[in-house]
Amino acid sequence: MVHYKLIYFNLRGRGELARLVLHHQEVAFEDFRFEREEWPKYKAGTPFGQVPVLEVDGKPLAQSNAIARYLARQHGLAGQNEWEQSQADMYVDCIYDLISGTRPIIYETDKEKQKEILQKFLKETVNPHLEKLEQQLIKNGTGFLVGKSITWADLAYYSFFSPMTERFGDSVIDNSPHLKKLVEHVANIPQIKKYVETRPKTTL
Amino acid sequence: MPGYKLYYFNVRGRGELSRLILHYAGVPFDDFRFEGKDWPAFKSKMPFGQVPVLEVDGEKMLAQSHTIARYLARQHGLAGQNDWEQSQADMYVDCIYDLHGAMRTPTWETDPVKQKELFDKVNQDTIQPHLEKVEQHLVKNGGGHLVGQGLTWADIAYYAYFTTPIMTRLGGEVLTKAPHLKKLIETVGNNPNIQKYVETRPVTSG
């Protein structure tokens, strides 16, 4: 039995997708979290001075999507064939770009300015993406992003849009009924529900 | 052999890695480039209104630059020898994706003085610390490549990033403290297929 240690801040952030993959597949792992003040202690020991890092029997793997993809592939959540795997990769890359887009919003301290940046982000980036996404979901026709069953891509969209709606309101995905349904579906998966109920409560 | 059509602007940018992979592997493809003014006509046809997009056999479309490059690398033996090596390669290419993001602002800056300032800051704050770690990993891995003992798309990704027009123009000193990476980049550049492509590709600003 392989030993996994996932090293990340005590935040959801860029560590959460890997955690969701492992919880969904009910794979045991060490969910190693540290507070911001402790980061200097761990930074030098990471491959690129960043986290998350996944240690697989002590061997390190860095970069949030490389980690989540590795775990998804090892545990049957990556897609049923190479084309599906690429489709899943594509969707997760879209989420990576959206996450990067939220950084100026999260770090803006002026409330009015934050609201402005958020509205701009929703209008210029999120909504155009969601329009295309709805078309893709309808075209695929199974309720999932890729193929006939859940993949890490579905977890990635849940992982991004669930906190977005919590923080900024349901209106974020009001015009995307298929995505809304998918996010709700993932939220109600027993393993996911249980993890979400028991995980540390963090701002990000 | 599948029919590949790669849609992208007539620049290197985020399309170049896939082009280099296909040229390195000796795989023919339709390198479909369009100018900025023609973009609106294509935008609505693309899965997410963005390029690059890879069209396979005239029917299936794949978006996102690194997803495309990974798919091509895997199809043509450049992804790594096993699951772990493939993840290591993914990791390095993700690092390059972040470095690309960091270089976006300097790349688009039109004032040459300001551009140099911005470039130097990205180099100092982001690239140099990253290179320190990469050198350590290259030495530890041994053999000259980033992953395993042979060339992977990760090596090509580093070659592509460190030979962009802005890097060529302003980054003469960037690899001074990274001799192993410098050697790896030269090795990739000296590959006959890469050399032939680089000599004949359109000359573009980015």
C-alpha cells in the first residue's frame, strides 16, 4: 500500500482538488496542513519552494494539477481512454486559469474595489467560459464533463464553483443550469459530503 | 496516422510547444496560423473561444495549450517512460506555465526601458529562484534531462521558454547560474528536426 503525504497550507486553495480526488476514491492519505506562519520551516524542503507537494512513499511531486492528475490516474478518476483523459486535462486547465483570475479579487482589501474587480472578472472571464461550458455539457449529454462518469474534471469544477457561489452568491452560476446540477451532484456524493462536513473551516 | 490541425495565431506564444513536439517527433501536421484580424471568424468555432486548439481527424477538438502538448507528447513517446515520470514531466511543464504567466506583462510592455525593468524584476523574483531548484534537480537526476534518462516534452518546454524573442533579446544573463539547464537547452536546440523547423518558421514578435 503506497503512502501518500499531501503537504499544503491549512487552506483549500490549490490543495483541495487532490484532497477531493483521494476522498472520492476513498484512498487513505496523510493530509498534512500547516499555518502560514510555519511556511518558512517547510519551504526549503519542497522541490520548487512551493506547495502543494505530494510525497509518494517519500518521493516528491509538485504542482497542484500534476499532483491531482497523478492521483486521478492512479485511482480511476482520470477518464476511460486517452482522449477522455485529455478532455479532463483540458477542463482542469480551464479551472486553473479561473483560479488565477480570482487572485486579484481575493487580495484586494478595499471592499468597493473588490466588488468592481469581481464584476469585471465575472463579466469578461467567467460568464463567457460558462456559456461555452454549458454547450459542452449539453453536447456530452451525460451530466458529466467527460464521458459517462465522474472524473477529476467534475471535482475541479465543484471545487472552484462551490466556494465561488458561497462567497459571491448563487447568481454566479444561475445561468448555467447544467453546471449547477453537476456541482450539486458532486456536493451530494456521500464521501464528498462527509469530507466537507468534517474538514477544517478555512477562509480560502 | 491521425490528421492534426493546430489552430493558433501566427506567433510562437502558447502554440509553440506543440509545434516543437510535433517537429521533434517528425509528425506531419497542418500548422494553421491566422493573423489577429482574422481571429473573430475563428473564435466562435473554438471550444472555449480561445486558441491554441488541436483538431484531430477533422472532428474532435482539444483546447488548452498544455493539454494539447501533453496529448501529443503521450501519443508520440515524449511524455515519460512510466506514470511517475509522466507526472514529473507534467510538474516541470506546469512550472513553465507559471513562468509564462509571469512574463506576460513584460512581453506586452511597449516602452523598452519599462520592459527591461519589468523583465529584470521577473527574472530576479521568479526565474532565478526557480532555476536554482532546477539545477539541483538536474544534477540529482543525472544524465542531462529533466525527467528520467531521455528527452521528454518537459525538456522541450524549457527550451521553448528560454528561447522566446523577449528572452533572446533581454535574457542573455538569465542562464549564467544554470549551466546544466543551459546545456540541456542547447542539446534540444541542436536536434536536427528542431533546427530545421526553427530556421524555416515564420519570424514573429512573440
